[in-house]
Amino acid sequence: MHGYDLLVVGSANADLVIGVDRRPAAGETVLGSDLATHPGGKGANQAVAAARLGARTALLARVGDDAHGRLLGDSLRAAGVDTAGILTGGAPTGVALITVDPSGDNSIVVSPGANSRLSPADVRAAGSLFRAARVVSAQLEIPLETVVETVRSLAPGSRFVLNPSPPRPLPAEVLAACDPLIVNEHEARVVLGDLAGPEPEDWARELLALGPRSVVVTLGARGALVADADGTARIPAVRVAAVDTTGAGDAFTAALAWRLGLGEPPAVAAAYAARVGAAAVTKEGAQVSFPTAEEVDAL
């Protein structure tokens, strides 16, 4: 019996958000809105998104002994995330500097802080979390060697989901464990390098050839593409009025990981995840924008 539907191994940041009429060019200064501080980080975002949907969720992450770390802990607990795996110390809590334009598009610069101190030893010490998890999800806002150790710590029969963001080349050991590897267009091109073809179906086929058991390519307003050994399927986008896209990809990944763990076919799970991601962009912020299951059903 699995105690957790989803264990997230990843980052926890404070998101410092400023609205701008347009993002500045090199050397340019623009005026923005009042600064807003929200709990974020890809790992914490995924954990909160899954928990708000009703998944039994835990997070393995590291924060600083500071106000931002306490903000994150409060947000995680309020969403129902098990915070037994939240480690404290080593550096200040990670920070993401985010600008959001009127269309809802964002630009983000991350200072990893304590996230860069989440170590392979921390993963090995969290064996009880891994043994209890049906699905384990990770991203790349933590050290790559920690992600490698996460793959090596998977319990028999558990599933590994990876969003390689920010993207970088991945070792074969990690690629082979992914089921699925979830990438957007930019991430696909970085992982593939010169191998990248012109169409999403090409990227999916080329990514599968690198070793993942399945691949999901998110395409923004064009929906998503699901691919595995049985073929590919296009998932249509859900049309909504976007306010802020921050965290939408994390909400999609969390929902997909949870539903795959429940045994849903990949295309069905991805269609549900697309609704979750669409609901998330209709509100400002990351974690504060994530929908409940009832809100997804209403959408």
C-alpha cells in the first residue's frame, strides 16, 4: 500500500513578482507594479498543485532558515502537503525574480540558494518517503547529481516523472527512468541538441530514441503531444483568458503524474492535466492559482 500518490523531489523558492507593460531590453529600465511575494519553486509548485487536487503528496526539498522558508512551509501545509521531507539550512531560501507582461507571459531568473544544497545524501536519508511513493517527480532546479540519486532510490514498481527545467543534457540513466519525460518546445530542443526535427512529432520520436519510456511535449496554445511505444496522440488546448502563466507547467506536470499513478491512460491523464494547467493561468501567481478538483471539473 502506497502512503503517497506523489513524492516530489525538487526546488522551493520565494517568487518575487512584478507586473510590467513590457519586458526590458538589454540595458533598459522599465517601471513595474508593486512587488508581490508568493511561494513558488518548481518542486513546491508541483507538490501544492497535486495536493490541492486531492493527491496524497510529500515534498523533499531544502529551504533556508528565513522568512521565505517559513512562507513556503506555511503554503505547503495549508495545501495538505506532507512536509516531513523539508530540510532547513545551508543557504538562504531560493528566490525567483519574475516579470509578467499584460498577456500573462513571464520571464524568470532563479537564484537557487538552498535548492543547490539538496544533496544525494539528503535523498539517501529519505528512503522511507521513496518506499511509500507510487510516483516520484523531479525537475532540474536542484543539482543533477541529486536527480540521478533520486532515480537510483526509486522503490520497485514506482514511476518516475521528470520535467527537465531549466533544461540541460541528461545522462542515459535518468532518461531511461522517465515515464514520462515532460518537455516544452525549448526544453525539447536543448535535450535533443542537433537531433531536433521541425515538428513536435519529430521531437517526441527523437526523445523516445534517447531512452524514456514515454514523452509528453507541451505546446502552449496548441495543446500537448503524448508519445510512447504504442504511438502518439495530440491533446487539444483548453481555451481560457490567460492572466499569468507562472506555474502552469508545474500544475500540468503534477496533475499528469498523479493521474498516471492512478492508472489512467497517458492521453486521458494528459487531457486532465491540460484542464488543470488552463485553470492555473486564469489567476495571478503560482501556488495561489492552482485549482481544486472541483474547479477543474467546473472548467
